[in-house]
Amino acid sequence: MIDRRKLLAGAATLAGASTLPAFAQDKPSEIRIGTQKGGYFPAVKQRRSVEEAFKPLGVDIKWIDFQFGPPLLEAINVGSVDFGYVGDAPPIFAQSGGAKIRYAAAVVSRGNTQAILVPQDSPLKSVADLKGKKVAFGKGSSAHNLLVAALEKAGVAWTDITPVPLAPADATAAFSKGAVDAWSIWDPYVALAELKFKARAIAWNLDVHQSNAFFIVGADFVQKYPSLVARLNEVFASEGKWAEAHREEVSTAYASATGVDIEAVRRAVQRSTYQAAPVDADVIKTQQTVADRFAKLGLIPHPVRVADIVWKWTPGS
């Protein structure tokens, strides 16, 4: 059970510890936050920590759910969402398309929340065995990056497989029916496939590369309201620490909000990280490797320089 008294005390502490400079009279009436309907966000919504942090400023919070990252970033680009959470690949595709976005903060993964899956009885044992096979993935998603990186590491050309770009729901159906040979995907879909279909992983992201997730903000929004973005980062950083110490509460809220099987959710939550941190030189270097990989394969129209769209966040400032 989420303790309302502790929540309010925590929000008051945060408000007192992170005093903001004076805001312009034209501050927004609300901030629209895009999520992917999972992770620790259902618990954060229940705790109302974000709402409590912005209430003294007269700013409301509106939550908008997306199935995966690319449409969320398109919403930020066109100005219908202000701030959102995505994996590593979507910002690169968005930047290459000229999207008006900025990296606001990073969440560094332990590398065990995404995998390339095959059916339990599949003869495929390794990424090298994917030659000539149909592989499902979300186009422009972090799972797209995992597949590209895994093939590169195994010495398999992108042209040696049959790519099958599918949204998660469609990929689930294709995988369950045997319409594809393998599936590159993230949790909780990994956990669901493990439990429901007895799927097995032939590669995890930790076997292939360092993977990160990001809080992304609209370029115009952060230019106009940098203190609000800093405030968002501070709240989510605080909530990330709470979530890592309260995984059962995160799991319960997640399962209740999404209808996903609680055992799959628990498995996904247990191996997740949630703490937000600045986008530092190491994160930029890792993300640039992803961008260069996509450019080399012609998956983005032209090379991009990740550092060009990083907004500098100094915690506590």
C-alpha cells in the first residue's frame, strides 16, 4: 500500500530542497508527459509525486500513454507532448528526421531487459543462426538497435536476415503463431514470452552493447522553460530511487494499470533500473555509437551528432 503521508512529506522535502528561480508569467498551465504505459510510471502516477511537485507553481500534469517510442517522439516533435520516456534508438531516428527534441536525462540499463527471443523448440542457438530467418522488431525502437548491434557483433549482415518490422502487439501474435523465427523485444514482452510461450533468449542486450533509456523534451519547451525541465528531472530521479527500493509496489501498480500478468511484471520490474541521471560524456559516446551504426547501414538518412541535441542538466542547480 502506498503511504499517502510519506508521499506528501517526500514531496514537501523535495520542494524545499530544490528551490526554483522565479518563473515567467507565461508558464504553461499544464505539462504533458508521454510514457509507454508501464515501467514505474503507474506507481509514480498513483503517488502523485509529479503533480505535488508542480502544484505550488500552478502547473497541472497530464499523462499520455504510447505503445512504443517512435510515435511518442513524433508527438513531442509536433508539440502535442512536452516530455517523455523512450529507449535508445527512437531519438536517433527522430534527430535524423529533423525532429525538434532534446535529451533531458538518461537511465542506464543493466542490460537484461531486452532480448532476441526464439521459440522453446527452435533449432536456433545463437545470433549467427539468424541468417535467412524472419526476425520481428519494432522499427525505430530500442529493439531495432539491439537486433542491428547483435547481428553486427555476430558478423551477420543486415541483408542476411528477413527483417519483419512490427509493433509489439502484432509481433506477439506473429511470434506465437510461428510466423517469424525470432523476435527482438523489451520487457514486459520478454517476460510474458518467457512465461507464456517458454521462449528463450539467444541474446540479451548486456551480451551485445550498453543500452540506455532517455527522458526527452521538446526543443522549444526546454528553451522556454528550462527550470521546469530541471524540476521534472529532479522528481523522476527521486521517484527512480523510490522505485528501486519498492519493486513490489511498482509491480502491483504496473499490473493493475496494464492488465499484464503480475508474475511477468514482477520479473520485468526486478531486472529494471529506474534512476535518472544527466546525459554525460559516457552516455553520449554510447549513443553516438548507436547513431553511427544506423548511419553505416543506411537505416537513417544521414549521420547525426548526438551531442548537438543534449540539454545540460545539473542536478540541484
